[in-house]
Amino acid sequence: MITPLSRRSALEMRRIAQASRGLFPLFGEIACRSWEGVPSVEIDRQARRYLTRHGLVSALAGYRGYPAHCSVSFNATAVHGIPSARTIRRGDIFTVDVAARGGGWVSDAAWTYLMPGCSSRVERFYRASWRAFRELLQRIEPGISLEELAIISQEIADREGLAVLGECLGHGIGRELHEPPVIPFVRQGAESGAASVRLVEGLVFNIEPVYSSGGAAVTVDDDGWGIATLDRSETVHFELTLAIHQNRVEVFQFGRCPARDLPAAPPFGVLSG
């Protein structure tokens, strides 16, 4: 049985877009700090302060028992890393994922950062991941099916020399953090039902493929939360919110712009010190 999808009115879209834009500057603030030698729990503290300052509440804290206000995932850990006393080191690649409630709506985004000292290979992987993500957003159009989207996602990643982690999924968003549909980024096959679900006018959802520089097989970290690549290859995770209109698709965190207007290179995330 296919769960009904929530199709938002123009007013509801404006409110979700406002929530998305209200959260996103946090990621730019993180990019402006020097993090070497700082415990990752300080990112959680910065996120909490930001949310409080803007009248927002973490949608992650306590969600299914999650113990922090945001997620900080290092290197091979793709998602759900728990901020801790582990210090951020030269050469690290890390992802911050934050979700927040405010005004009755939920916003959610993620961004990957490169610390100074990353190899040229890792930086090439990072930029290839952004290109793949940006192109995937550009290829989404009104009426596309989830299976078509997944096939496009995998084809783009293959061309860029990336693996896509099949366990990491996109989702609808609005009143709740995770709403239908569940959005795959690797081929599902005819038996999955993904071909019968289409992204139609009024849908608001988050696109968040996770790319690996090596294999796509994953394992669970010792803390029971983090999902990491089995071969310990690096991961990159960008997450943005999109809305489908009759004849266009908008990206909320970038001023409701069409995906074609996203910058060709990641606008921040390669840290200088």
C-alpha cells in the first residue's frame, strides 16, 4: 500500500521555505570557524546556541533516542555520527546534519567540510560529489518517478567515479521531519514500487545522496548510531530541500532558486584554518 503524499499549498511552501532559510546560515557560520583541535561536541553546542538564538528547537535531539542536537560524522562515517570529545583534526572530512522545528514546520539540511591538510585526492572527491549532487538536483522535474530519479542518481555517480550508499535515503518534510515519500538514490527495480510514485506539484522533500570514494557497502559504528563505509572510504553528504511546482523545481535553502542556479563549486566547506 502506498502512503498518501502531502501536497502543500503556496502558503505552506512559503512557510517551509522560510524555515529552511532560517536554519541554513548555521552551516556558513560553521565554515567561518577554525576547528583544528576542537572537540566535535563544540559543533553541537554551536548548533544549540544558533537554534536558541533564532527561536528554533532541534528536531534531532531525542528523535528515536538520538542524544545530540545535531549529527557530526567523520571521514568514513556517512551519517548519524554523535558529537563527542573526539577532536577535529587536520586532514579530516566531516559532515554536519541539523534539523529544527519552528513555527510548526521542520527544516533539515546537511553539509560536508574539508579540514586543511586534506589530500588532493580527497578534495577532488569532494568537488566531484558536489557536481553529482548539483546535477541530480538539476535533473529533477515535475512528474519524475522515484525509480527514474534513482537511476539518474546512480548514472551520475558512476560517471563521476563515485559510489552511492543505498541505505541513505531522502524524504518528504513539512510538519514532521520524515514524511512520505522515502526517496532512494540507487536503482530499486520493478518490484519496489518506486516507479509508481511520482514527484508532482505541491511536494516538498529533501534530497541527500551520500557518496563514497570507495565501495557502497556499510556497517554500523560501535555506538550503534553511525553508518560507515565497510572499506573505510571517505564520504560526502549534502542535503537540501526542494519543492515541485507545475513547471519548475525550487531549492529552498538557496533563496528558492532553480537548481541550475546553484554554484558550480561548493560555496563553502573547504576550510582554511
